[in-house]
Amino acid sequence: MKSWQPLCVFPLILMLCLALPDGGEATESLRINRYQLIGTHNSYHVAPDAVAAGLIGLVRPPEVLALEYTHRPLREQLESLGMRHFELDLYLDPEGSLFSNPLSLRTAAERGLTVPPHDLQKRLHSPGIKILHSPDFDPRTTVYTLRDALNELRMWSDANPRHVPIFVLLELKSDSFWPPTRPLTWGAAGFEELEQTILASLPRDRILKPDDVRGGKATLREAVAGIGWPLLEGHRGQFAFLLDNEDSLRDAYLSKSEILADRLLFVSVPPHHPAAAWMKRNDPVGEYDEIVSLVRDGFLVRTRADSGTAEARANATTRRDRAIASGAQLISTDYPEPNLRFSAYHVRQFLLPE
């Protein structure tokens, strides 16, 4: 049996070792922000079928190529690919069935065209928060509900209790790629449902919360700036939830507590904000110097190694290499393994023997 071990602690050098310390006592004295973890962007995504791609091409032609990627189920990403952070796009559906009959499937049926099966277990019919990229045009996923996704992650965690904290980015969506489906707007009731859904799958002691990082300090920023996140010791087997939104939804989530007291999600804010502990900087080329500075100051940073399938199609590694060299701790990719129809491009953790 092999386990994931750290290659190195990352000083800011040109190329940083990718560390995934699932086991090994020597890592316990290191802070959580001292590890660089690879994860997936839109971790649930299944590429649109031919009919859906055709509809997308009528509305936003460039998106057809940008959406041509498919991820393995979440548990396979954890077990086989070593992914340690994920991104899920969430839509409210308190009554169920709002997204159960997307336009792309209706169009295929009307034209007598055969497309792959969709939601065979009818999970979209049940009430609860749904995982989708676009309700009508890009509705295919490996897991349709937030509850099912969390249960899948928890089952892997139960079997691997020594893992580093798993980071889960949550983007709360109320937009639609195009009518006719009209998603519901997020607000206080939606935030409450979100946190209750998380707690239904994960007890509080399995969640690394803002209160845990803040500790005895007055703010998250005071706890983290120049110091870093807590030591790994005591936080193995946990999950940390990060709110991906940086708009009015983030501000609404912060309205209950500027320091996120009693909240489950961390938020991406400017480094001077009282809630500053992590932040998004998705362009590791244009924002390289800023990422380096934020990492040096103790913050956790998420960036993207690739976007829109461009790097995979061109086998272009500059963006990936800059992401790694920047020291950003959470690096997202659409290609944890190569799509050989495009190229050998991919971004992976290193697997070392015990």
C-alpha cells in the first residue's frame, strides 16, 4: 500500500514540490498553508453531449471548446488522482424538479436524437441544493446534489482518516446560461440551507471552520497574517469550505458576522479585511507577484493552472508552471490526467512510496 508523502516544504523557488502529506508524523509541526495541493475546477463536470453542444454553439460559440472536459467521480479523483480540493457550483431547489428536464434533453427528444442517459436515479427530482454548471445547456454532472457529493467525500474520508484537510470551493449560482429555466436567488434562507446541508453530512468536528483558524485572535486576518494557518496537527480528516463568490453574495454572507463567527465558510476578501484568510487569484501569470506576496504573508491562495481547455489543446505549460512556482497552495485544473486527443498536458500530485 502506498501513501502520499511530502516531497518538500515550499520555499519560494522557481519550481515548488507538490506536497500531499497524508500520513507521516514529521509533517505535524507544519502549518496547513505550507502545503501545495492540486484539485479540480468544476469538479463534477461532464462534457456536454452533441445536442447540448449544438445549442451552446448557437448562443456562445467559444464555450463549446471551453466545456470539452470531463472529470471522474469525486471519490475516484481522491483515490486515483490524488486530488485534495474541489469546486462545486450550487443552485437552490427547495421543492425539487426545477432542473430535472433541461432544454438540451427536451430538444433531443423533440428531434428524435439519442443522447447519453441523464439522472437515471432521479436525483434532480428531490428537494435540495443541486450541482450544475448550466441548468439547460450544460447539465451533465457526476453527482447531482450537494448532499450526495458530501457523502461521497465523507465516505472516502472515513476510510482515510489521516488525510490533510480537503478544501471544497462552493460557487453559489442564480444565473442561467440562457432561458428558459430561472434559478432561485440566494439569500439568508439559502445560506442557512447550505450550512444545514453540510452539517447533515459532516459533523462540526470534521469541519475546519473560521472560528478554528481565528482561535483567540480578534479577526481571521490577525490570526493568519505573517503567521499562517493552524498546524496540521489536530486537523487531519477535516474539510474546509470556501465561498467562491466575490460579489454581493459574499457581502450578504458576511453581513451576519464580519469575522465569520459561527459560520462554516471562509470567504475570499482583500488582504486588509478582518475575514482575510484565503483569496482567489486565478491568473498565476498576470498576478504572479501578488500571489507570491500573499503566500509569504501567511494567506492561503487558490489559482488556476489552466482554463477553457486552451493549455491542454496547445500542451502549453507556462501557466501551470507559474502557478506552481508562485507558491499558491490550491491549484485547480481541468486536467488532473491528460486528454490525449489534445495533448499530454496535465497537472498531478507526486506519489511516493511509504
